[in-house]
Amino acid sequence: MMPERRYDIDWLRVIAIGLLLIYHIAIVFQPWAMFIGFVKSDELMPDLWTPMTMLNVWRIPLLFFVSGMGVYFATRKRNWRALLLERAKRILVPFLFGMVAISPLHIFLFQRYYHMPLQYMAHPSHLWFLGNIFVYVLLLSPLFFYLKKEAGGRFMKSLSAVLGNPFGPLLITVFFVLEALLLKPAIFEMYVQTWHGFFLGLLAFFFGFLFVYSGKPFWQTVLKWRWLYLALAVSLYAIRFLVLNLNAPGYLMAVESNCWILAVFGFGYKHLNKPGAALSYLSQAAYPVYIIHMFVLYAGATLILPLELPVVLKFVTIVAFTAAGCYLLYEFVIRRVSFLGPLFGLKWTYKKKAKAKVAAEDMVLKSLCDDSQKGGLNSAGMHP
């Protein structure tokens, strides 16, 4: 079992949320945006679709893997009752609150922008991910705590031996291939509220737990063979893009997806497994930003799209608006109003503790600003 804190996993969660924001903004400039409930620009940026198709097959599965890893660390210091209570507070409460109070805001902006009748609509929207995660915790907790009880036993030793082989981590792809063959998703990347998305997420969540549970052999393998996994991923994407015209069968996309993810874990373990002031701040902000970003994005899009600006500048401006808006709402509202924090996924704290935490994070933020003014790197080796 792995006792140490894994900063690379925290960084990957932060980076995945950042990619999600940019991806959602890019959708605004695609011809099909309105069909999936996004505000659409009259001027399109079809060239964005190339990197989007590369990200699409692994960005959401990566979050499911990382979430499973997070549950492993949570089980180390909790029994099953404490875990379910903690996950209900941290996942179920923000999911329900977001569904009735946050998602309706961007739906309202969508209706207003297209001159539709304005009506309240409680909807999971982008928060579907949280609902899935909570169900996975309920389904898999008995198995996870059984594995915790049997740590160091025959299964764990066998798992470590398999994952210590360069092709061991790739063996899990068999399960994802079977899922794609059995469910036959019309669009592999359609994870939202589909059985394909549910079972793919369940597999990723489960194997994310097992990867960390198995100990260091898995991480040493992905570290050593990260370039192999990256080469496989790039090759499969090239085939999908150049030969198959982005119409690859689901089983092939499942293989590509896992190759990307294993490469990401390897490079993350190599370069990101370090603490730092930036990580301390961003890891706390990522969850609330994920919850509010669609409202801020839609607000920015409805304000900026009608302006007479070059389309590239519109894209950049919406990115800046979304980043700034999310920062301001998190920094000056969510984390400073004590009763709001838990509704946006922050830990439940007493008022005095909450104030002390805000003061400590203010010091972190000040150190980031000081570092950026000096033009240096923070202790995580990242630019502030």
C-alpha cells in the first residue's frame, strides 16, 4: 500500500478541470454547439476540432480514474460508514445543490440568448459526473473495504506482479474493449447520461482504485514505459484521424484512451509529484470552479459573441472572462462565506476553522503573487 501523499494525482485533477473549461469554451465555436445546449458563435473555429478529438477520448475517463484513486486514499483513514457520510457531504450535497440552484442559471442564459420562453429547469447538466461518482462509491465500497482488509494478501501481490510488467497496465484495456463491444456506443465520446458513459466510468473508477492499491510497481511501470504508451496513443490517434476520418470503432478508441491515460500517469509521476503553493490553492479551487464554470462561461459568451471582434479574439476573451469570473466567485464568495463552501464541495468546517483556513490560503495566494513578480518558479516546479 502507498502511504505517501500523491501530489501528481492532485495536479492531474486540477489540469483535467482546466482542460474541461477550455474544451467547453471551444464547443461554443463548433457548428453542433446548440444541439447539445451550448450557446453557439455565428463565426466558427473548425480547426479547434482537431485537438478536441484527441482530448475527447481520455479527458473524462482520466477524471474517473483519478476519482477512484481519491477514494483509495479516503478508505485508508475511514470505515465504510465514515466514507459514505463524507462522500455524501462532498459529492451528493454539491450535486443536488448544483442541479437545483446552479445549472438552471446557465440554462436560463441559453434560453434568454435564443429568445426562448424563460422557465426554471432543474437539471444535472455538467454535474452528471458527480452523480455517477456517488453511485460508484455506493456500488464498490463493499469490495474496496474487503480489499483494504486483505491488503498484503495473495490478490494484492498478484496484482502488483501483473502491473509491474510493461504490458500489465495495458491488460485492463480488455475490459474497456469488451464494454465498447457489448454496448456499441454510437459515439464513443458521448459519456453524458448514457449506459456507455456509466459503465466506462465504473471501470475507470475501479481500476483507478486498484492502481494505487497495488503499490509502487504500477507507478514504476508507467514511469519507465511512459514514452511507449505515448507512442502507442499518438499512433492510434494518427490512424483514427488520417485513415479512419475520426470514425474509428469503439474498441479501438478504448485502446487509444487507455494509452493516453497511462502516458499521462507516467509523465505526471515524473514531473508533478511535488507539493507547492500553487497546488495548495488550485486543488481547493478546482471543485467549486468545476461547479460554477458553465454559468460563468455562458455569461461571458452571451456578452462577448455579439461584439464586432475577430473570432480568435472572441475565443481568447471568453477564456479570460471565464477564468477571471471563476476566480472572483471562488475567492471572494464561495470560500469566504462559510455556509456556501460545503455546497460547492469544500470540506465542512466550523466558522473559526473556516476563517483560519481562508487566512492561510490568503498567505498562499500572496506568496504566488510574490513569486510571479519575481518571474520564478514555485516549489512545485510550475510557473504561478
